Amino acid sequence: MALFTTACPVNAREQKWIEESQAWFRATFGEPRPVVLPGSFTHQDLVTQVCRHMDVDPGQLTVELFGDSAEEDLARAAGLTRRSTGAAGHYRREGGRPVIAVDQTLAPTRLIATIAHELGHVRLDGVHDGADHEPLTDLLTVHFGLGIFTANACFDLTRDNRRRIVRRLGYLTEPMYGYALARHAWLRGERRPTWARYLDVNPRVYLRRGLRYLTTVGQSGEP
């Protein structure tokens, strides 16, 4: 295998879905937004800040918190292995009002990613109800510039001499995020995006592969 492959980092089915979905985003929500960098958020009113990037009115939204931080602290103190597979957030409507629920124990990157995903439900509610609604909600975070957070949060493995913690979040894989971010950069005319350095190693590698692929095939940005 060549060191610098020009193959698309995702399979043909995933590629088609990402490209067609991004074209639909542009038609429905406008041009892809500038990528938001880590450090752009303060600790106060985090939901309101993410709402601003996702074009959601926080005054029309109900936010609920769940999760027991004490349980996480006990597991850490005991040196236990914890595998997180449960939902980090939920979305529903009550009386016509959108309600998002978020696990308050999440680390900052995962918390921002979860809020963005749930706000994606708010944006898609009433305009898309297909079978791919959940993964489309993750992909929408890329369109609104929050892809660094959702890509970095989708897989996390930490370990020390006592424990191993594996966390997965969302519905897209690292290669899918990498290619989606590559096309996001391409559509914005960013051939060498400086924000790529903020991505974790795997998404960054797939982003670069995606950009090499798009350069090689001469994509105009349309599927």
C-alpha cells in the first residue's frame, strides 16, 4: 500500500451518503459554517453558546440534566474499568416545545458534542424524519462548524496502570468524520485547514486522506 494513499477514507456507500447529505444541508441551512475551535467556549451558559452556533433560539428550548457524578468518582477511586455505551443525551418535544437532556458528568469536549447533537435534532425536527435521522444529526454538527468536538468525542480510550476506560459517542465513525470534515473544508475553499491540528490523531489522518482524495479527483465540492 502506498504511504500517501489517494483512496477515499470511507466506503462507497458512506461516501455517497455524506456527499448527498452535505448537499442537502447547503440547500436547507445555507453554506457550511466556519469551524469552531476548542477554547471558544466559556464554562457559563454552555448550552446557550452552542445554540448560537447551531442557530437555535435558547429561549425556545428546555434543558434537563441527568447523570450522577458521584458514581463516576467512586469508580475512578476504585480503579475500575468503565465502558460507557448509554445515551449521553436525549431529545423530545413536550407541548410543542423542544426538550434536550444532557449527561452532566461528561467531560467538556463530549459535553459540547452531545449538546450539538441534541440541538441537531431541534434543527432537523419537522424537516427530516428518515431512517438515517440519528447519524444525520451527527453529520449536521460538522455543517454548523462543531465537527472538531463531535469527531474528537466519537471514540475515547484512556488507561493507566489500574484501569482502562473506553467511551464511544454518536453514530459516525472516525473515518466518516474525517471525510465529512475534508469536504467541509473543501466546500469552504480551505485546502490546508489550520484547524486540523485540533483534531485527535485518527480523525486528523482521515481528514488529510480525504483532502488528498478530493484534490486527486478534482472535486468541485458537489457530490
